[in-house]
Amino acid sequence: MQKRRIIWGFIAVITVFTACSKVVEYSNSSGSGGSGTSGGGASTQNNGSYINPLKAVVGTANFNTNTYSFFKFFNVMDYGAVSILINDSLLSGTVAEYYPSSYIKYNQRKVNIKVVFNNIQVLSEDMDAVVNNFYSVFVYKVGYQWKISIVNDIPNSMTTYNAGVRVLDFRTQAYFDYVNVRLFSPGLQQITFTKRLFLDHTTYSSYTYFDSMYNGTYSCYVYNDTANLLIKKGLVFDSSKYYTILLLTPSTLAPAAAINAITLDVEPQY
């Protein structure tokens, strides 16, 4: 009985948010098991017809998009900093948790990415890079094995007062349970990313796209069917900027405990 009261209390709180805030709500949806569109409205995705404003933002002097592809590296593990090599050339500095690199230009199609941790090479992976494309490379670890997830950054076009946001799930220790992520700004907007799972962007490529939302200050609620797992307030999303929200879990916790220890990292793409 007590458990039912907690569940219904949580649902009531979410209902109040939805009913009283006078917001525009939509969800990023794709495929079975993905997010559902709220209120019968259309998803913000537009079938892959995108303009990439990153090309204009980074400038043409240092970023000739007709010659280069671009890589941004993220360390989404809490083991410490890693070093990155592209075709055996070491990137300047290391990539620490919560401190990704800037976009780094590269002018070869065949790319080999190596990850070094504690002076030991832990990963080597090859890819074909496409000129004009921007990539985010996320370094993570499952068990004893280091891995990378390479995401093609394809922002959609936005109006002057909009920001772009996406959610990527790297909860290596809570892979077994889905979560919902709701961004809420009173009187402005709320957007909900539903039933997100560990590495689900590798199954549903539309999850790597940036959803358009009004710029402003938001609170973020992470929850599942039984509990409110995380609340983070004061997240600022500026107009014409793009952000990746990363869902993470401590590597030291067992899966059953990690679902209640989710952390949130919000990183601007440029």
C-alpha cells in the first residue's frame, strides 16, 4: 500500500507539471520502444533534411569544411583522463570527465582512433571519415573493455530564439532499466525524452539529432515508473546553441544501486 501511494504521488506531481504550466510539449520519437509523441503532435524531426549550422558557427578561416572532417571527444567514464591519438598523432592535452575537447579538424578519410589510459593503449578503432561532417566520439567502458561510440552531429535548423538539445544514455552500470528525461521551464515549454536506455542511440539513430526548444532556464527530471531518480535545476540553454545531455552512472556501483545514482552532464557542442 505504501508503495502504491508513492507511485500515485509521483504521477500526480508529473500531472500537475503538465496541466498547470501552459507549455508546448513534444517528444523525440523513433521506432518501437522509443519515445512517443505527446498530445498527437508531430515530432520535431524532419526525416533527415537538416542544415548543419556548426559549419557557420566554427568559422571558415580555420574550418574549411570542403577539406576537413571534425572530431569532438568526450570521456564519459569516471576513471580519470584519457589521451587520444588520431592516426598515431597525439591530441594536445587529455580528455577528462566533464571536459570534452573542442572540434578538431582532420583531412584524411581513413581515420584510426586510439585511446590511452594510464599510459597503456586500451582501444584502437578504424573509421571512414566524411569531409564536411562533424563527429562526437564518446569513450566509455563496459566491464573490462574500453569502447567508443561515434555519433554524427547533424543539428536541425532553428529559429532565432531556439536552442538544440539531445539526450544520450551512457549509464554503463544501469543498463537494465529505462528512464524518462523531462526538461521543464514554467510558462515556457517542456520536452520529454521517454524510455531511454543505455546506448539506445546506436539502435535509433534519430536520438542523435538535436531537438529544437525555446532558449531559457530549465529544470531536468529523470524518472521511471516507480521513482523520481534525479532533479537538476538551473540548466541554461542559449539561443542558437546545441547541447548534449549525458546520462551517467558511477562505475563503482552495482547495477541495482546505480539506477538510484544517475548523474547528469550537460555539454555544449561548441
